[in-house]
Amino acid sequence: MFHWLEKNPFFFAVGVFLVIAFAGLVEILPNFAEASRPVVGLKPYTVLQLAGKNVYMKDQCIACHSQLIRPFKAETDRYGQYSLSGEYAYDRPFLWGSKRTGPDLHRVGNYRTTEWHENHMWDPTSVVPGSIMPAYKHMFSNAADIATAYAEAVTVKNVFHTPYGDDIKAGKKAWEAYRPKVLAEAKKIAANMKNKDVKDAVNAGKVPEIVALIAYLNSLGSSRYEANKVK
């Protein structure tokens, strides 16, 4: 058989390619699988954070901000630890982005506060002089779609086995029972805000989009890691 291959260069080349390709897959695929597993301590987004992520996508924040820090000194000096594959294990969809009109936000929760985000979204130039980012004052009055975020959590738990607790399950009764937890988380965010209308809305059982968005932005960093794996 080997003599036949040596006399047929085309088939010999194909055979060599297949052997090398198979060996490469055996070597590479396990590393890919390991890298894509959740990093130690990674927690799924809370329902409030998921609602904020949906606001982030709806208002096209991804058009100007990436969430992918490349392993270059210029980027790690500015944004922090470069991004790891396992950090995105619970992200659906990924919000890596492809443009940076504004800074990368993958670690923004490590160095920005709730108060900073509130001021920035209301009037960007008040905290970043010369900023070309528009104001997002509508977020302070628009209600976040918490019910849809809860349904999303139920879906990814059942379909992708995202490790949510037993209290997140399908059904209207389950949602009504879980809703106080979302409001409690929202109140912690609102407590660090100065906008009275936002505070009043949360105290009345409503969650403005700005509260959900800030919850999401605050999660982009070490707060998602129980063991603070990424430093």
C-alpha cells in the first residue's frame, strides 16, 4: 500500500494532510475545550443584570464600545487583565464588538461606580469633558423589561444548563415569587444614585432602565467572580 502511495503523489499528499490534520485536532481541540469552560468562580448574570444587558444591546452601546481586551501591553495597561475565553461562558450573545469609538468596557465594573455611571448616562460631558457620547436621559424614565430577562434566565438554564438556582423556573407564579429579589437588587443600586425619580420608581416596585444598565455595567469585572479569579 505504501509503495502505491509513493507512486501517486496526489494521494500521498492527501494522506499526509489527513494525518497531520487529525494529529492537529487531537492536540488543539482539548485546549480549546478547556479554555471555553467557565473560569473559576464565574457567576451567571442576575436577572437584573440580564435586563441591563438587553438595554445595552437595545440602545446600541456595542456600536461604540467593545468588550474584548487583547493581550497587548497598550490595552492591558489601560483596561486591565486581557480577556479570557472562559469569561464569556454564560454570555449569549457575545458582545465583543468590533469598534472603539469609546473605551473597552470588559472590566469597567472594576473602576467605575454607580454614581459615575449615573452622571455619565445623564450628561456624558459632566464626567468626560469633550465626550461625543449622547445623553441617555430616557433610561431614567423608561421601565426595564424584567419579565423578559427572567424568561431568558429560565431558557438558558434549561437549554444551556446555566447554573441558576432552583428558584428560577418557568411559570407566572415562579416569576412573581422571584420578583422581590430583583427589586431588592435594584434598591441597592438606586440607593447609590441621586436621581429622586429613579429612587421613587424603585421604591414603588418599578425598575428604570438606568438601574438595570448600571447593574450590568457594575458586573463587568471581578464582581462576577466569587473567587476574584481575574485580577
